[in-house]
Amino acid sequence: MNSSEIDILINEISKLPGLGRRSAQRIAIYLLKNKSAKLSPLIKTLTDAQTKIVDCNKCGNIDMIDPCNLCQNSKRDDNTILVVEDVSDLWTFERTGFYKGKYHVLGGSLSAMNGLGINELRISKLIDRIKVQKIDEVILALSTTMEGQTTSHVIADKLETFKDLTITRLAQGIPMGGEVHFLDENTLNAAFQSRKKII
């Protein structure tokens, strides 16, 4: 029978996305059998990540500095904000390289089941950015799940009062129920280029 420390380790690993108990057991055993070569470097890396990586107070990205490098990059278009659910979606757009504006990471989508309401997402911070900064276009690049679409509609409603602000969303190429960070570059680019005006 496993000791409580091993059980705790397995339970913590199994909480990571995409890992079940069996996978967590394999990882735990692998790490414990290779403590000096694998476990110790992992502990150091996790400790460094905890102390050195911070949330960008402006856009919600993660970086070593606040505001993040993307927010501080003067070569990026300050007049366009691409709204995404999560940092992984931001990274997906950055990997494609076709978007040159600024970002806003919501931190999820509206979901009563997950306890994510308007106050839990960074919607009010988006509105604050638009109030103080000259923004021409807000692009909603949220997933086509029910939660993502609901979130898009809520944001569009809240931004309706801003005159001269164009609100668009990604168009063709994204299947219903699809999540942005799972899309290939060509599909995402097609959806981005053919985005449609909401307001």
C-alpha cells in the first residue's frame, strides 16, 4: 500500500489537465525513481516559475515582467485588442504570427458550473482599457462553445455604448464547439481574416 506522501503526490499530479490517476501514478513513479536527474530539476523549475513568472496586470498574459513584453512592444498596433479566453489561446495566435495588435486575456468564459461569472473574468478590466486608450477594434476570439458564445454576447453588449468602436468576432473555419488553442494555423488565420462585425 502506498504511503500518504506518495498518495498526495499522485493526487496532485492527477489534478493537472489531461491526466488521470493512472498517468499520475506513472509520472510519480518515474520522478521518484529518478530523484536527482528528474525530480530535483523539476522542483527547481517549478519554484523558479512560482517566484519569477507573473500575471500582466494590463492584459492578463504571463511573463517575467509586468506589463508583459507584448504590452510594452511599441511596434504592435495599440488600437486593436484581441480578446481571448486563456493564455494558451494568446500563445496560439502568437505562434501563427499574423496578428500584430494587443491582447486581453479573460481568464476563462462564463460558466455557472465552474463558478465563473462576470466578476470572475477580466471583462471590467477590458472596459477600463477601452475607456482610457484609443481603441478602434475589439476582436472577440472566443471558443465556439456555448460558454464562449455567451461570453462574446455579454462583452458585445457591454461595449455597445462605445461610439466609433468596431466589435468583430472570428468567422468561418472554426467548428461549433471548437476551442481556439486546438485549431491549426491555417484555420485560425482564415477565421481571423474573415472576422465579422458584431456592432
